[in-house]
Amino acid sequence: MPARSRRPEWTLLRLRLAGWSLLLVCLWTDPGNVRANWEFVSALSTFEHRHQVLGPARERLEAWNQLLQDVTGRPEYEQLNAINRFFNQQLSFKEDQSTWQQSDYWATPIEALLKGAGDCEDYALAKYFSLRSLGVSSDKLRLTYVKARHGNQPHMVLAYYPSPGAGPLILDNLSSDIRSAAQRQDPNPVYAFNAEGLYLPGATGDTRSIDPKKLSRWQDVLKKMRDEGFTVGNG
């Protein structure tokens, strides 16, 4: 009796099951990576179910996950450079109206990588959450709105404070080189925020203003992050 031919979808299912089995073995043998990898797998599964075919977006998401694993445990400055370069290369700049058909939309890293595009807020948020997932403390990171001295154009960057009282290093989608704020004479800071609060620039240094829970878009993006399977606490 001739062997029955296997349907392509059955072969694909077996390959996927084999892949999941291998992943579970890797997770079991390295307990330190269990939470991060499981969250990624859960989020990827959710988006595959929702969007059916991810295509090149899947490659971007897997590259991000691999990067996070590769730089885990490395010095923070190396992590900053790797994350800054990655998103500057993976995302194309597009206005929210073009990408999301909204005047202002804050995307999660997964949403931005699915689209392969984002505006300045999306770059900064993706870098912020990536560094938070690597263990960088939120009090070292501030999502910062600035305005160009010439043209008064608003722009968001991610500021990293290596120590209390130190001047920040700036991660910007306009440059893959990380420079200190003192080296950047172009932007004027307007306000900054993180999980601890909102900060206003002042003559005696930045002063903490309001509870970040009052920032509605910030709370919206945190909720989306939790829905995607990322444990971010208050950010």
C-alpha cells in the first residue's frame, strides 16, 4: 500500500512544533532568560494570530529579540549604542498620519517594528522599553521633548543619565552617534518624563512636577505593553 502523501500544512505544523520544542528546551536550560523569551514568544504569537502573515516584520521582531539576548549583561553604554543603532536602522521615519491615520499615536516597539516605521516618539519609546527590559533603571532614562532653536520644531529623544547629577547622553533617531546634551547645542528641552514623574527644566536643574499617571498617552502605551506580554510595572 503506497504511503499517503503528507499535506503541506501538516508538514508546516510539525516544523513549527519542533521549533517550539527546541525553544522550550533552551528556556528550561537557561532560567535567567525564561521571562524575557516567554514574553516575546507570547507577544509574537498574539500578533501572528491577529495579522496572520507577518512577512518581513517577523524578521525585524526576531532580530530585536536576538539583540536583547546578545547584549544582556553587557555594560550599559554598549547596550545604549546597540539599541540606538538597531532602531535607527530598522525603522523608517514616517508621520503618524501616514502610518496610523491619526495625528498623534504612540506605538509600542512591537507595533513600530510591525510597520517598520515610526515618528520621533516611536523611536524614543522603542529604545526606552528595550533598555528597561535589559535592566536599565527608569530613573536613568527620560523621554524628553525638545524644540530646535531654529524653527521651533518639536522633537522627542531619549536621555540617559549615567549617574545622579550627571548630564545626559542623548539617543536620537536623527543620529546613530550618542552625544552628551552639552555637545548638542541645537535643541531646547521642554519637558521630560519616566516612571517616576514629569520633569520641567529650571535654573537650578530639572524639577519633578506631576505624577506620570496623569500623562494619558504614556498610560495608554504602558497598557498596550502589558497587553503584549511585557512586564513593565509603571514603566
